[in-house]
Amino acid sequence: MTEPIPPITLPPSQNPELEGEWLKQRLQGWLDAEFIPEAVNQSIAERAAQIFVRQRMEGENDLGSLVIAIVTEMQAFDFSKSFYGEFAIANAVSDLLLESLGIDKCCGQ
């Protein structure tokens, strides 16, 4: 029988606004590099970072919960001018955070 993947917990936030700015810049860079740079990418990155910052300010440290919050709240975002959707954004945020923690996003190690 396979073992469940253990939860990934981020360290408590010392400066959520600074984390949000880092995430916004990294996410926009990822969005621009993945397909083509689009004006909407800045809005997507800003909205995802806002959600992330609010969740961190509320004390959320569980990566899975942060991803669910981003998926849920980004459903209200208008992605009609983008190649992306809420799941792609939440997954990208997860990958960026895992990378920042030194965790291999491919194999969960």
C-alpha cells in the first residue's frame, strides 16, 4: 500500500507583505516565460499574491491549504484574456514555494 504524502508546512511568516511581493514577481516571471508575456499576467500575479498574503496574515502555513485558497478565490478572476486558469496559477504558486524551500517539486523529496 502506498504511503500518503506528508503535508508541507511553511515556516511562520515574519513579513507577509515581503513574501507577497516576492511571490508576485516570481509568478509574473513564470507566467511571462511559460507562454508569451501578456498584460493580464501582472493582474493574475497581483491577485494570487494578495490571496497568499491574506492567508499568511491569518496564520495559514500549510501549503495544501494555501493552494486550495488560491484555486477557490481565483475562480472569480476573469481569465478570458489569458492562457491560464485558477488551477495552473495555484500549481505554479505551489511549485515556486516548494522551490524556495529546496523541495524537489517533481518527486516530492
